[in-house]
Amino acid sequence: MSFDTSFPPPPVATDDYCCPTCHGLLAQDTAAYFCNNCRKTFPIDFGIPDFRLEDDPYINIPDDRAKGARIVRECRDRSLAGLLQFYWSITENVEANRARQFVATVLRGGLRAESIVTWLQERKAIAGRDSCLEIGCGAGEMLPVLKRVWKNVTGVDRAYRWLVIAKLAAEHEGLNVRLVCANAEHLPFRSDSFDAVVADNVIEHQNDHSDQLAFARDALRVSSRQKGFFFLSTPNRFAPLPDPHFNIPLLGMLPRGSAKPMVQLLRGKAYEFIRLLSSHELKCIMDEAGATTITMVPAQFGRDLFALKSTASAYRALAKQKTFLMVCPVIWALASKDA
């Protein structure tokens, strides 16, 4: 959208937003943010500013906003579980069993967040407790846990419809968080804005290496030089387990060019918008993105994420072995940049 010059520019915004294209300062009124440099307008709807430069790959922006508006109209005053159930009831081409799996995964997000925060605290990585950004926050399931640690929590996602669910769930729980619609590789925040940047299961949903690199680079850019960090979690391409998206054993072991026809053959689905990484590939991306300190470990899951106590104990023992990083189910990475 182009900038409307028919009225005087509103005052320069005093928050930490910047233009996702040029990183210049923005002006604001009650309905939108404006970039005079790029001549772009970024609307605000349902209290959620929309800074997207590209469509969500699964749905175009107008349809995404229409779906969000429907959720607002029909789902006020529901819990997160109720909002998720309604969402999948109006979403076509998703099998009932797969929808139930999605709901279960989202509802376990709080447990994943607790495991992440516990590990960060054990490593004494949390120096600043003022601000935290979660990239790819989805339905906002991790935000309540992050809010216990950081005073100001922001959730960003490219899916407006998911942010509507996150906002309604937060209102239902009385949780005060900021929600922003944007692309992960084009974040609308000034450099060094956040004490912590967290991304759980996000980098693998960037289309290709260049997008994954842009995502990591921008996450590091908005993390504070003085006391900040960037934490990410991602499935391991070389884990000897069924693929987490299509449940095909050892899919990640195949050459990248062979995975797409295999998914089409066995599941009748397109293998799109997913690019799993090995620990080595992730390390190379973080290095190229400008991280100066990088720690990578097998995910340190809490006991509550395992069905059996014996399974949790066995996993903990394996996670202490250095070579397990190459084949562990999920990789955790903690990175920072020079002060």
C-alpha cells in the first residue's frame, strides 16, 4: 500500500518499531504505521499491527485477515483449547487426526517453554529481564511462561489468524502481551531492542537457505548487544525417527531432492515450506548470520514432556553424550553477538 499524503504526517512513533524494509523510523496514527522513506502503510487491526512484506505461504493476506475476523466474531471469551478447536473446524483439507495432533502440540507449548526457560536459567544466560521477543509465537501458547520471566513480552508471527487466537487467549487469561504480524526474516523492530529472542520450531519453516540465513541474521540484529541472546529450537534433520511433519521414518536422511517425491508418493502431499537442518547446517547458518558465541545441545526436555519416567531418564543420559547432538530429535541453539 502507498503512503497517503493527503493529510499531515502523524508524529514519529516512540516505541521500538521500525520499517521492516529500510529500518527507518515510522509515523503512526490510530489505524496504521507509516514509512515516509518507503512510502508504505502498515495497518493496525484488532490492535495487531501488520508489517508483513510477503504472504503467509499457506494463505494470502486478504484471506488470512478474513479468517482472523471470523474468529473474532465467533469466538470471544473462549480458552486456548476452545479457540484451537474452532480454528480447525473451519479449516479445510486437514484430516481430523492431524488437526488433533496440531492441537495437542500447541497445548504442550507451555511445557516446552518451561523446559527452555529452566535450561537458560541453569546456564545463567538470562541477564536482562526487561524484554523478550518470541518469533513464530503462533497461538501464543509459550507467552504466559515467558511473561513470568520478562516484564515486556512481544509475540510475532506471519499468520494474522493465529495472532487473533493468541490475543483472544491472552485476554481470556488476563495476560498483557504485545502481538505483531510480520515476516521472521523482515522484523519491524529497531536493532538491539530485546534482552531475549526466542524461536521454537520456526527456522525449519523458512523456504530455503537464504531465508533461513535472513531469519537468523534479523533475530540477532534485534537482540541486545549488551546482555541479549537468541535462542532457537528446531527438529534435527538426521534424527533416526519419523519426520515430525509427515511421519515418514528417516525422511531427513534422504538427499533433499529425493524427499519431495517420497512425501508425494507415501502421503500424497507436497513437501513445501519445510527445510530441516542438521546440527552442522545450523551451526554454519548461525556463523554466517554473525553470531560470535554459539552453544548447541540436544533439547533438554523436562520430565513432563515424556510419557514415561524411564524414557525421560534414558533421554537425559543420551543427551550428555557429545555425539548425540548429531542424531538427537531436537536441537537447541543459544547465540549472541559482540557487545
